[in-house]
Amino acid sequence: MSGVFVGMIRRRHLLLTFLALLPWSLNAQAFSLDTQLIREGAPDGSRWTIPRMAAIPTEGKDSGADLLMTLAKLSTTGTDVYRGIGFCTSHDGGKTWSALTELPYQAKPLRDDIRGMFGAVVPVFHRQTGKILLLGNCVGYTNYGNSKVKLTGMRFPAYAVYDPVTKKWSADYAVLMDQEEANTTSGIPWIQEDGSLLWPCNGGQVLRATFDGTKLSVIGRSPRIEGLGKAPKNTGEYHLTKSGDKFFLTLRCPDQNRIAVSQDGQNFQPAIPLTWDDGTIVPSVATQMRWVRQQGRLYLVYTRADDSSKGIFRSRAPLWMAEMDTTTLKLKKKTEVIAVPISPARDDLGNFGTAFVNDGLSYVTTSEFGRTKGSNSRVYITRIEATGQSLPSSTPDKTTAVDMTPAPSAEPVYPLDLHGQTPEDFDWKAHFAKGDGTSSDQLQQMLVASRIFRKRMDELSGQYRKLMTDRGNDEGVKLYNVMQEHWENLAQAELAFVGASWSEGSGKKEALAKHRFKIYLRRLKEMKELKSDSLFLNE
């Protein structure tokens, strides 16, 4: 697969982590997450990473938009030495991708002996002009182009333009030489209704800019945000978004990641550390955070310290996602899910992006950064899609006293015979008529039991990954058997939930049942694929 984009390469070793993603127990508005590996390797051994995506609205397409993704070509000897920019496109919602095309952009002289290269880019669709703005910065180096290359502190905002109609890029990227000290590296802007941009830059400021379809002009700069921690100048890689009537800004900080809020996107309240809704700190440090807007709610994608991430650079994998309480500015801990799991190489996934298509569809994009043995520039996208169902959001405050076995219905929900079945030909009414009558207390117990199973599955899959490449490991076989047993318990809890939700004549609940059954079938397939792909389970 080296250097070639491939569609729909499904997670296999990684999929077990996604057993944690049961939206019905997380949010009143349900969504599904589906991760794909879309690319890995390069014929010449180049390191292509930092994937970011923009959605171009299209009429009459089921996918909702055409997608354009950019990647950065980095030096194999220096982590922040940019060598080029490439792009690819998808016209079917990310199922298949065009070949990667490298843009002909070259380093430019800045001043003295310093040359700069376009990097840390973010593609953004500018609705008012119909163009893609590729926003980034021009990074200064000495000895650029040879083995003695060295990163300097010089940075200037930079941009290029893509026309989706003509499918042509601007001949070159532009450097805003009058905006030194405005380090816009990996900054994701908010575009106002009038087409003007609020473009965040390192050090706690937001640039105001206009764009006429060809030229971008900076027309102002916000006051500096207070409360940036121990090293204010080293905060950056921000993401600005709007939810309701407020603007929300993520701030990567070297001591503790923070967020800030504003009424106008220019004047911000002091930044505050990222915390859970119980008041404890979310241990997220020196890594990007990105917003996802979904069904009128605001979610944060982030990294944090966790047992599963021990040994990974700055705990930059997996990528987590949780709902942000926009009133208290705290993350709702019970809503946390894994947005992108740990890669086979246990590499850094912390240079990532999110892309908004519409209120029911968003994407997360990330890739291996190349810090570990076995890293192969694997590029992943996660599709976050609304299921269209309103589901229970309340869960008991205490889970320790709850039995892990789901409470039975008044009449048991009989196991499904999955052979040859699809959601379309299954007799839902006949099946779930046998399982109606579960009390609300029992339903809550099912939700808790399922959450416990998911947590245990996360722990087990983390252990399992460490054994995946160890041929003939008896412990791996034993662990797989334990995982399968827990998966079966989890599946029964899910089926019990669907059965308890069923009521005859309810179209919404029938749709929900079909949706859950699809997930049930997919996870059964995932277990089989994991077993077939495992080195030691096949020997």
C-alpha cells in the first residue's frame, strides 16, 4: 500500500478499543463513530503526516460534501522541518481517496541567512467565495536543504488558495511579512457571516482578517488572553469555534491545556485549565485540542494521560472525545469516548484536526507522527455521524454496587440467530414482543453494566495490543478468550437494552433497534477479523 490511498481499510487490531463507543449511554443525541485507515507509507520513504481536512458542500450527494485533505511532508531527521505540502480528495464521504499530489511550493528567503517553508497548514472552506483557504505559517530555518538544517524562532503567517471549481491551486503561497510575531501554526479559524476571519495565533491572540477570494489581509489583532500559565508565549495551535452566542478557544499549553470563552471572538475571559465536571483536572498537556459541533452540542477532542497511553510521547494516543458543558466550561466525564484508538506502532497521534460538514456529520483526522519503530505514516479518519435518535442520557451516580450481569426482562430477550440476518429482514416485532416489560430501574442497571463492560474491554484491549506481535504467546490466547467472553456479555447487555426500548408501533424505536443491530453485527465481525489477523491465534 506504500504511498497509495486506499478506501475503507477497516480497523482490525484497533477495533477492540471501539467497543467503548456505545452512544446510547452517553448523550441525549446519539452519534456513531467509524474510523478508517486510508493511507500508509510512501514509495520514497518520505514522512507524510499532520492530516487536516476541509469539507466542500455539494448538492444532492449522500456524503454531504466533497472532502479535501492536506498532509505535510516532514524531514526524516528533524521533527519540525517541513519539506512540502500534499493533498488528496474524496467524493464519496471518505470511502475512497485520490492519489496524493505534492504541491510545487518551495522554501523562500526571509531575511539574513534564514529561509522559510510553508507548514502547519489547515484547509478551511470559505463559503462566501467558494474557495479553500490553506492557512498556516512560514517557518524559518538556517541551512535549509542540507543536513545541518536548524529550526529558528522566526515565523510569519502564510496561506494558499484552492478553487474547487477549476481544481487549481494558487501558483505559490503568500507570506504576510508585516505580521511577524503572529505565529499561526496549526491555528483553526472561525469564519464570520460576512466572510471575515478570526484566525488564532500563538501567544494568546486572535487575528482579524478579510479574504476576497484571492488575497487575505490582516486588519486587526485582539488583546492578549490572560491566564495562559507558566509560559504564555509557548501556548498555541489553537482552535476557535462558536456555539450558541459564544466563542470557544482551545489553547495548547506546556503546563496544562486550557480553554477560553468570549462574546465576540476578540475579547476573551482569562483562560482556565481543562477540568472534568467533578472539578478535577483533565491531565492533558502540550498537545492540540479540537472542537466538534454536533447536533447543537459542543464536543472536545483531546489527549490525556491514561494507563493505556504509558510510553507514548506525551500520552498523544488515543484521541479522546467528550461533551463540553458550555455553561460551566467543564468536560462531562461520563460522555468520554475514544475518537481514534492507539495505532499498531503506539505512535504519537497528537497532530490532528477536525472538520465540520453539517450539524449531523463531522470528521477527525490524524496520523502517526513517526516517533516509534514500526510507524509507517498511517493516516486515519473518524467519521462522526448522528443516528437521528433521541436516547436516554441519565445514568446512576454510583456504579460500584451494581452487578455486572444485566437485569433480566420480565420475559428474557432471546439471543439473536445472526446467520444470514440483516436489519432489513429481521422480524423485530416478533422478537422484541418477548422482551417487553423491563422497568426503568432495570434499564438503568443495563446501562451501568454495559459501561462497566466497556471499561473492562478497554483495559483488556490495551493489554492485548502489547501481545499482538509476540508469536506463540499463550497469554495472548488466554487474553483473547477473556475478551471474547466480555464482548458476549456486552452484546447481551446491548440486546437487552434494545429489547427493553421496544414498544409495538413505534417507528423511532424500530429504527433504533435496527441501528443497534447493525452495530451488533459489525462488532461480531470485528472480533472475527481480530482473531483471523492475530499472529499467534493463527499458529
